Amino acid sequence: MSKIRDSIIILQAMVSRFNNILDQIVNLKGAASSDQLIELVKIIRPYDFKNAKKATESLVNLIDTLKDNPVYQQAFSRYIISLLKSKNQIRLFAELGISPNTNFLGELRRRLNAKILPPAIDNSELTDLLLEVFNNKNDHYWVEGVADDVWKQLFSLIDLPKSLDLILPDLFYMPIVNSVLILTNRISSLGLEPEIAMRMPHVEKYHSDFLALSSEVHNFLNAHKQDQQIEASESLKQVRVLLTQCLNSIDRIRKSQKNRGTSIAQVYILLRITQNIKRLQQLLNFLDPKNGDSSKQLGYSVQLFKKLVYAENMSKSVRSHIKENTDLLAYQIIEHTSSVGKKYVAVTKKEYFSAIWAAMKGGFIIVLAVLVKAYIGNFKDLPLVPSTFLYGLNYATAFVIIYLTHSSLATKQPSMTASYIANALSGNGKGGIHVNNAADTIIRMFRSQFASVVGNLIVVVPLTFLFAYSYFYITGEYFFSRQHAITALEENNPFESLMIIYAAIAGFFLFLSGLITGYYENKIVTSQIPKRIREHKYLSKKLGQRRLNIFASFVEKNTGSLAGNIILGFLLGSAGPIGKITGLPFDIRHITISAGNYGLGSYTLLEKPIVDLMVYSAIGVLLVGVINITVSFALTMIVAVKSLRVDYSRWGELVQAVFAHFIFSTRDFFYPPKEKKNTNFENQNLE
């Protein structure tokens, strides 16, 4: 009973607040102010912005209050009409929610500036009224959550006169017609931008839907103005066909990007064209002679209203802008890293042992890098900038040699294999998880990753230990002094250092290098670099066409991986100096480097062992590897899954499939099965 009584009290208080504001509207004199509308929305807005049920209840109470009092209803209708008449509408219809005529970085700067110093309110624009009324960035959640029928009831209480057109109220007729013209001309212009036109058949030889659109829209508007309904309907049909064909052209360009690459500029233009087409389609609904029914018009009004509120809430969102414009580019990068990652997944025993051998070769190269790093560290008086460059050059050289010799580094694989797994998850490209394929791929990836880690470590630790022994045997001195050895092992101690944070930073750099690899692979395709090299007259004259073709093929196949490895090397080499300069706890821990330092330092400590330090440091080295791999893999997986729009609904089944395989066939995670095994577990009804 107390809950019912509380609900009644709350309802009465809400109605009382509505009445107070509506009384103010009734007594308004002179120009209408937006203050009352802002207050009404404040009452309707739920505390939990996703609580559409609460917002619906409040909106229904407002509607009932207006219906029960004709004076309120008439005053509210006059008030809204007065507000609308005092505002310019074209910016609302033709600009809000549509990326401006600038570029990706220009719009990014605008949004960042708006975060710091919001733009001035223009009281003459309807767009700015929407901003004032729905001023909470989360308003679109509850606005969208309220059923269309409820909004239609509210909108139907506003008596908008019609004399210029049988369908549209006078207030909106010319703004919508002019907005249609603006959007049409903009679409035609964007469709002929070089970034787009070069991906479509040449307009001189083929019919261009973008060029035809402008003429057909003018025909429709002329017929509509002259009230020629049959001609207007036929013309509008053709306009809709052309808009569909324009969208199909955009879709073809996007599909061709797997082979031809893409760029931020192209993605931005494609986004703008799509936004303009969708807005034009919405506005044309209001002018369609077949949509004269008031209920249809109210429905279109509600749909447009919801989209405009969402667009206003997102107009300053940096995250939304970046996501809209980089998803496709991320997809291209993931596609390229996935093709690289496939070669790291061992299926057969032969591939498994080849992976171990490749990792052992990589381990040998890392041993050399560890020794060079230690040698550079002996130059105590070397300034910070040269030492940073040398550390980065050392790492970069090692990674490039590993790549060129077809060796492998365990921690470099996750950023590639995660993309490959995400592709397996997406299955047929429709976003649905293929549980069997994905589970099988994950098991193979885990097994391949294990082989690479083992291959690296069984070379790095013994060889560095053997080198320290040989150095002592030849010179009579330890390669690492005792204090240096203690410091090296303490850096890997997970209980007394920031090793976990530093290992995570290294994992992030490894993830970043994977994206860089994919980015440059995409860039090479987009810019047609190999073709341009092959057709370079000067190089052809100097090198000969055969050598030039070989060079072009090398650039095409290796530029992305070389760029990723070089940049990763300098990122790892600069981390420690950045920490020193800034005073922040910023450094890296990489499993193979840490393992090499452990091997060099542990030999020094054999004379007077510090058992607990040596044990903790050994655990730390393994933990560094786990963190390197996990962070790199997880970050790449997140990007891959988002860019491929993988459906999350069957993740539970996937986890169950992998876990069941681990329980019943643990060996498969560490060693290839004798014969091909199936992971679909049909007896467990996973499919």
C-alpha cells in the first residue's frame, strides 16, 4: 500500500509541475521563449537515461494533462508553433547529423575545440533550440526508447496549418523542399570527388547515377509544386531508384577495398555520401503524394525527430567521429594482418616443429640483440638521445633480421593471430560466430603460440648462460657484475618491481606494431606503390625491368611487416628513456629480452646464489611472456571483433567448446593430434 501511495504522490507532484509550466505558457506575452519547453523536457527526462519506461510514463502524463484541458492544449500548440516560426530550419534538416564539408582531422579538431569551449548559441536556428532542449548527451537513449505511438500522440496535439501543400504544414514546406535541393546537389558533387570517381566507371563512357540524380529531383519537385501527383509519383520512383543505385555504388567501392585498399579521406567521403542519401530519403517521404495520410506523416516526423536528437547528442562526440570514420580502415588493417597471421598457425606436426625451429632461430637473433643492448649500456657517459636511438636501432635490426630470415618471435604473433581468429569468428562475413571453426582455430593458435614460446626460451636462456660462462672462462671476469646481475633479476621480480605494468606496456606496443603492419599493407595497396615502381622510367632504365619487377614485388610483400618491425623496435628502445625524461613509471619488459638478462645474470649469481631472487625472477620472466601475449592478443582481438562486427550471442558456446576440448584433449593445446580431430562436440549440442 505504501508503494501505491508513494506512486500517487509522485504522480500528483509531476502533474502539478506540468500545470505550473503550462500556466506560464498560457500567460506568455510577446515572443515565445524556450525556457518552458526546456523545463517540460527536464520533467520527462528520467534519472536513469536508459529508463524508457519512466520517460514514457512522464510523457503520457503530459499528453493526458493537455488532452484534459483544452486551454492548455491550445496554448501549448500556439507556443510550439511560435517557437518553430522564429527559427531557421534548413540547417536542422540538411546539416545536423551529416559530416561537414571538411576532412576527418578538421572535424576532429572542431569537436575537440567544442569540448573545451562550446560554440555560441544561435537563437535564430532550430538546430540550436534542439541543443538547448535536449542538452544531455544521453537524451537520445530515452527519446529512442519511448514508443513512436506515444510521440505521435504528442505531435498530433500541435495544430499546424496547411495551405501551401496538401501533405506538409506550411511551416515546414519550403525548408524541406530547399533542404532536398541542397542534399541532392551535395550528393551529386560528392559522387564526383576524385577519391570516389576513380573507383567507378568513367562518367564519359558510362551513365552516372550521381549526375542523373540532380536532374530527376528537379523534375519531381516541379511536378510536386504544380500538384501533378501522377507525374510526381513516377518521378519520385525514379529518384528512389537512383538513390538505391548510388548506395549500391558505394557498397561496391567498399567491397573492392579488400583488393584496392582504402584511406581515411575516402572513408570520410563515403560516410558523407551515405549520410546525405539517408537524410534525403527521409525528407522525400514527407513529399511523397502517396504519404498524405496524417498518421504516416506523424510516423515520419517521429522517426526524423529521434534521429535528429541522436545526431545533436553525438555532434560533439570525438569517440563517435573516430569510430564512424575508422571502422572501415580498421577492417582493412585487420584483413591484412589476418593474412599475415595465418602463417603463424601450425596445423600439422611438420608445421608445429617448423614453428619451433623458426622460434629457435629467432631466439638466437634475440641473444645477439641482448648482448648488443648490454654493450650499449656499458657506455655510461653516452647522452640520452644517442643511447635511445642505439637501443631502438638494436631492437629494430633484430626484428627485421628475424622477419627476413623467416624466424619468429613469440610475442609478435598475437597481434596477427588475433585478427586471423576474428576472421574465423565472423565466418561467412555476416557477423555470426562459426563455433566449430573458431574453436578449432583457437586451439591451433594456442598450440602454435606455445611452440614459439618454447622455441624462443630453449635457445635464449641456455645461450646467454653459456655466453656468460664463456666470457668468464676467457677473461676471468663476469659479463654482468654482481650488482648488475642483481638489478637485472630484480627487474623481473613480480613482487618488488613494476614488471607487470612494464610488460603490459610492451604488450601494447606489440599490438600497435600489428596495426602499423596492417596500415602499411593497406597503404601500399591504396597508393598502388608496386605498380608505380614497375612503371618508373628512370628506375627501369637504371635497374632493368626484371630487377625492378623483383624490387616492386619485394615492396608489395614486405613493406608492411618491415615498417611494423622497425617502428616496434624504436618504440621498445625509447620506452625507458621516456620514463627517465618524464619521471613516470614508463618502461617495457619483453619476455625474450628479460629471459636473456636472466641467463646472463643468473650465471654471475651462481657463486653466491640468492635463491629466492632467482626463483622469483624466473617466475617473472614467464609472467612477462604471459602479459606480453595476453595484452597484445586481447587488444587486437577487440579491434578485430569490432571492425568485423562479430555477433556476441554465441560466445558462450565458443568458450564451452574450447573448455570442453581442453578437459577431454588437453594434449591438443600443446602438441598436434595424431589425426585430425573435430571440435564441434555434437554430443554436447553446441551447434
